[in-house]
Amino acid sequence: ATVTRQAMVDAGLVVVDHFDELVCTANLFAKCGRARGSGVGVISASGGAVIISADEAETAGVPLPPLEDVTIADLKKLLPGFASAANPTDLTAEMVKNVAAFQESLRVFRRDRSLALVVMSLTAASEGITGARAPAIAGVAAEAGGAPIAMIWFSEWLDGPGAATLEAHSSIPFFRS
């Protein structure tokens, strides 16, 4: 099995271990197409979510490249002074208070040319958090140019506010795990 797996990887195929991963992976390719590079950007208003995502990326051998200088400068204008404008980016809970700054941060992040995909996590579902952010995220994802956005829904409230908006979006792959 290891030889077969390596032969498939060497041939450029995406190999998954479980059926659930097959469905999610097919959804990713259906909504985003083939990646234009290998760098992934991780962004969330939860420090824990970005750490989990960074750890998973490392385990899978997915590179999290440094952000371009212009991206860092633009993020620093939007983020609170104690936040780090890096990859991964923890927008901090301060961004929960400001949907417009949250949206602009995502817009700036996805314009970074070193990123082939942006992974954003939402960790808590409520009308004020996910209900307000889902349309903002969908709006940025619909804009021309920039890396596609994949959403990870960490909330146990699977049908919480905003979930249907994100899952139905034509270009946002939506992962519930």
C-alpha cells in the first residue's frame, strides 16, 4: 500500500485516507479548481484555531509561506497593535467587534501572491458572530482575483447562523471538521 500511495503522489494525485476526506476533497476541487501554487494562508479570529490549522498543515507537509511585505503592512493598519501580521494570522477577538475590519483583513490576506488558498476558521456560532460574518466572507470570496477561501466550521452548532450561506456559496469549500 505504501508503494502504491507513493506512486500516486509522485504522479500528482491527491490521496486521501477515508471516504469523508474524499467528499471534502472533491468539494474543494469542484469549488476552487486546481491550485496555482502550494502556499496556504491561515486566518481566524481565534488563536487556537490558527494553531490547530498550522499544526495540521505541518503534519500534512503543506507550506505556510511568509506573507509579502505589502500584506503585512496592510494588515498592521487593520489589526490591533498586539496582533501579529504573519501566516498564520490571529485576527484576535477584537475583530469580532468590527465586521468591516474583519472583511478587509480577509480581502488583504487573500490578495497575497504567495498564497494558493486561504483557510479561515469560525469557532463559535451566533447571529452576531457567524451570522454577520458569513455574508462578509461570501462577499470577499466573490471578488475577482486573489486566493480562494476555504472555511472550517469548528462550532458544534452545525446549522448555526451563517452555515447555510457559506456551505451554499459556489466558490467556498466548507468543512465541518
